[in-house]
Amino acid sequence: MRMPHALAALSAGLLLAACASPLPRPLQGEYAPLDPRDAAEIDASGRAVRWGGRIVQVEPREGSTCFEMVSAGLDHYGRPYWGGDDTGGRFIACRSGFHDPAVFEVNREVTFTGRLAGHEERRIGGHGYRFPRLEADVVHLWPERSPRQPARPAPWPWWGYW
């Protein structure tokens, strides 16, 4: 009689462990605590990062697609959130294959995982900018937010938020 109880407890434990991370499976892992603004200042080549933000521009190239991004913090799901006017800087993320600019539209939210691969010097208007370059393993396009879905984490306590 004790064996079914032990099996039930083991099964429940495994189910809870499987649900332990709210991150989508492709975004899970260990990553350097480095934002694009800081990475623009140093040589962090080879470091694994998980970054996200809004698309500024999509550039299909021969064999790959590069995304110019405005960085944002990530919530516990790995989705970019927007709080205040300050961002974590900008970055370029490139991934092999074709990613259609008609789907990956300007201002859509994307989260990437991958390794840093140096920098690209570009201009934003008349201003020179050093973009950290991310060689992406994962490109996670988030569904568009509904008008009632907040773009920033909920304050605590949560009652009265809506």
C-alpha cells in the first residue's frame, strides 16, 4: 500500500519541477547578467546572454537576418517590459535563415538568446553608436499585446491594478 503513495508523491514532485520555470523552454538557461549598454563599453565576446526589446529595423542578408533592437528589461516570462523612458541601450541580433520583416515588424517584442560576437559601429541619425552584436540561437517573437495587457510588471500589491 505504501508504494502507490510514494509513486504519487514522486509524480507530483516531477510535475512541479517541470513547471518550476515560467520561461518558455527555448529561453531557459544560465546567462551573463550584462545589458546591452554595458556590453557596448567592454569586450564581452563569447558570453551567453538573454536580451529582449522592440524591433527598430530588420535586415535580411544573404543566409541570415539581423535585427536592430532597443533593449528592455525582461519579466519572469522572459518577455520585454517597458518602465519609464530609459532603455538598456541598443543591440544587433543576427540569426541564420530568413525572418520576414512583414512578420517581424517594427516595434514588435522579441527575446533572443545567444553569444556576444563583438560590436558594430552604426549611426542613429547623426550620432555614432557602438552596438553589441549577438549571434542568436533563439529568436522568440512575442504575440502582440492586447490593449488591456500591461507592458510593465504589475505593482505590488496587485489589487486595483486593472
